[in-house]
Amino acid sequence: MGITDTGSRFASPPCLAGEIAPDYFDPMAVDPEQARDVARWRASERTRLRAERQALSVRGRAAVGRALAEHLRELLFTRFDRAQGRVVSAYWPIKGEPDLRPLMADLHAAGVTLALPLVEHRAAPLVFRRWTPDTIMVLGSWNIPVPPPEADALTPDITLAPLVGWDSQGCRLGYGGGYFDRTLAALTPRPFTIGIGFHSAYLTTIFPQPHDIPLDVILTQEGVQVSRQTP
């Protein structure tokens, strides 16, 4: 499945959301009962998708990571001139997420500037700090390894976002904290966003709410699944 949409980067279309309310879906979230239904559904889907991801064998998860790394390498090569002169924000894998650390090391060796996101203040936008293979990591929020406070703060040109789930509109189901959407809303100019996830995590819709910002590209081990913008 490959889907191209050249619409607004900030649009949050209702996506086939009639599965929750067949006769009416409220994309502006002014109906509190429906908003609660969406929140409960998302929580249930997060639990299901994370359990499926964790059930993969170590070998299977590694194969997904390698395939994703090759697709991402090709995307950066063909659309961003190898990401030369760009700041790429990656992520440190947790909870069975695809492991792109070998590619991160390769990109660093090729001269790409890399950063990792971290929560420095609760309910605030993420901060991005420079990462290299030699960076001595410290434990950040939720015991996630992050660069130390003295690492340079950077503004990413390209941001990788791990996905719990995804849909054909480029909408992302994350962990529910809202940090990624909050960060995208605060960054000017907004970075090019690439969602990284398992092909099996596809959802007909995530029932997007007003705060949900669609990503520019969704990438799985099967390649590009959604492409909404050109850089």
C-alpha cells in the first residue's frame, strides 16, 4: 500500500471514523462522550499493538529493524541528498520498537548530525540534544537513555517518530502523552516527519482529534506506506 496526499500538513481529516459513531463523527472533539470513547479505544489499541510487537521473536524484530533501516537510508539518500547538512532526530528504541541504532551510527560516520528527543519539562515540548556513538547516555524520563544535559540542544530538520499504530492519512497512534504533537506544534519551521513502525500496526483510522498532526511519511519494513509531502 502506497498512498500520496499533498494536502495541508496540519489537517486532521476524520479518516473513516464512523466505526465509533456510524452516523456522526466529531473531528473537532466538542462532544465529550465521543472524546471519551476515542480515548478508551486508543488505550485498548495501544495495549493490543504493543502486546503483538512484544510477542515477536528477537530474530523477527531484528529483521524488521534491518529492513526499515534500508528503506530509511534510501529515503534519506533520494529525497534529502543523504541528509547532508541536516539535523536528523532519531530515537532510542524502547518497548519493542524497531532498532535503528546501527543506521544512526552509519549516518554519523557519513557526516549527518543526529539528535535524540528528551523530556526536560513535563507537559512541555520535547528538547533535542546532539547524539554521537561516543555519547555517554544518562537515564531520562521513564528511564529512557538520553544524551546528558551538556549535549548541544539542536533543532531538527528531519524527525523520526516511532509508531504504536498508524493509518492511511499519516496519523500516528503514540503512547498517549501528547509530547510529539505538542513539539511539532511548537517548532517553526516544522521538521519533515517520518513515522517508523511495524506494517502490522496499520489501523483503518486513529480517530484523529484536533491536536493530532499527520506525519509527512509513514515507513514500515515494507517501505513507504504514506507520503503526504515532498521536502
